[in-house]
Amino acid sequence: MVDGSVVIDGRRWRYSVSDNLEATTWALNVHGFFAGGGVYWRESTRLAGRLGLRVINPSLPGFGGSDPLPWEEVRMGVMADGLAQLLDHLGAPAAIVLGHSMGGATAMQFAHDFPDRTLGVIYRDGVATDSWKERTGLASVLFKPFIPDLGQAIDMLTAFATDLPDLAWSRLTSMAATAAPDIRLNARSIRNTMPVGAMLYACDFTPIVEAVARRGDIPILPMWGRYDRIVPARTGREFGQLVGEDVCWVLGQHSWMIPRPATQLNVLRHTDAGQRFMDRVGERARMLDGLAA
């Protein structure tokens, strides 16, 4: 992966891109909240090396050292437009979009706004539908009659804490080299990341999902960690029903692809759902190439 940056609408976006210049199929690996492109470096390296994809890891505005958006522009549509301009910068006509958590909502927004540049969407433990905000933990139940917002915040923090042991499974040296720099940058600029979190909590992107599903021409592969408490299984089932696809359940919690970066590659290469998805991506790529010609 080679680091780079580009100015989009007056703001600097950081990114990294795989150096397999011979690859003809592009992929965008869009990160989750409080992460950055570097957090998914090990996974993207495998996808580039084994599947022959030219993989881009963007750091969305306000994350991983990219310049933040002003409050009035903190919208998914602005982020999706920035991704399209990043593809222009790198000379990519279209891409598979992998989106994790917040990145899942971004991926669906991109597919909605730029369908002819979307080869397919791999939607991973995403927050594009509203049910992930319906907290059912003990703190939410206890505080709901008095201070519901506090109860939900405690429940979300508790859910995040359950993800930490899974992340600790990663080799510490690899995490220090890839994930830690972006997390440190986010911690130093937390005032830039909090408006994005507020936007996620305030917005329901279900109509975007429904609109993409109605089109029916963009391949979608929903994937979920079996033990995810941050974005629970019911949200995965809800999304799968909306897009008419079965959820591919994998071992792990919310951030399963970080401690086990080979999981995504194995699903695409060795499962029926993954192979069907890649076959449909190939058909769509040929169709879009024909339209362009």
C-alpha cells in the first residue's frame, strides 16, 4: 500500500492505494467511525495480492489525518461525492465498495448517488438502517424512564468494550504499525470526529438502502460478525431483508476484519455467497464497460 493525499473541495484527503498497477478492477475499502484507512491495511493488502484488486483505503474527512468538514457540510452525500472525486484522481472509472460500520452507510450512499461507478457493495456491520440505535442493554433499560440518552451512551460504551478483546487478538506489532497511527490522530482531533458521530445518530439512511434495492442492478453482499453488540444481529437481518440478500455471518464481533484480515478474502474465494457476488461484479463491470464504449 502506498500513501497519498489529494485536495478535494479545498480539503486534504489522505488515502493509501495498492501498488499492483496491472490490476484492472478497483475497490474502495471505507472505514468505520474513529478509524481510518490505515486500520484496514492488512486486509486490503490481502485483497490486492490474492484477488488482483486495486484497493484504495481512504481516510474520510475528520479521520486518519484528513481535513474535517465544517459542521454545515457533515453529510453522507458530501463524503460519497469526495469518494467519487478520489476515484477520478486515481483514474478509476468504477469500484467495488467495501464499507464497515459508518463506512457501510457511506457505501450505500455512494451506490445511490453514483450507481454507474459502483460495481458492487460489501456491506459489513453497517449503520445505514435505524435499528442499531435501539439499545436493549441493562443501562438503557434502567435509565430509560429518567435519562434515556445517558443509558444509551453507557450501553454503547459497554458494547464497544466487548469488542476490545477481539481486537487484542491482533498481533500487537501489526496493529502498532497500521491501526495505531490513525487512532492517535483521531484522538487528537476528537472535536472533528464527534460531529460525524452526531450525524450518524441523528440520521436514518434506510430510504437510501431501499432506493438502491429497488434498482436491483448493484450486487450487494451483507456480512456480519456473529457476536456484534455495537450493531447487533437484528440490524443485519433487517438490512438483508431490505436488499433481498442473505447475511453472511462470520466469526467475530463488530470489527472482525481487523484481527482476522483474511476473513473477507476467504469469503469471496471460498463461499457460494462470495463467489456469486464476484460473478455478478464481473458481469456488471462488463456491462458498464460496454456502456462506456
